[in-house]
Amino acid sequence: MTLANLITITRFILVPFIYLELIRGDHTGITWGLFLLMLAGATDILDGFVARARNEVSELGKILDPLADKLVILAFLLAIVQLGLPWWLFTIYLIKELLQVLAGIFLLRQYAQLISANW
């Protein structure tokens, strides 16, 4: 397990906490939820930097990093739907993400190669 992948895993751990803090709906919960969301964003930047700087780009990281990103965004959107965002906006985003995942699976099967994220 590389350092970059361990940093990515912290983003998975943050997902339920982001959601739970935001759905509290009070000032403190929203403040903490947004802080955790920014922390998740910082880990996204950091894991990419570490992976490239230490030459730790891995096949596992190519899967985990975008999956962690999607889960963070889904948790955030689901929480703000519960706070009043229209469900159809969440549904559109979910459909887009599912189409991207299906396209990624198709490309992986077609070319037998994972494409890593770039800046």
C-alpha cells in the first residue's frame, strides 16, 4: 500500500462524517461538514502530488482516487438534498456519474489499461 493510496483512503473515511455533519442542519454541523469537505479536497490534491512526486502511481490508486471523489460529492449532494436541494439535481448528477463509470468499464475492457487522472 503506497502513501498516496493511504491518503486516498482517508477520503473514504471522511465521507460519512461529511454527510452526518451536514445533515445536522445547524450552524455548527454545517461548519464542520464544510471543513471536512475542504479537508477531503486537500487530501485529493495531496494524494495526487505524493503519487507523482514519489513515483507511486498505481493501478489501485487509479481506481480508488476517482471513486473516493465520487463518494465525497455524492455524500455532499445527498446531504444538501435533505436540506432542500431539489432531488432532480441529485438524480442528474447520479446518472452522469453512472454513465462515466460504465464508460470507464467499457474502456478498460476495450483497451485493458487504466487511465490515470491528470492535472
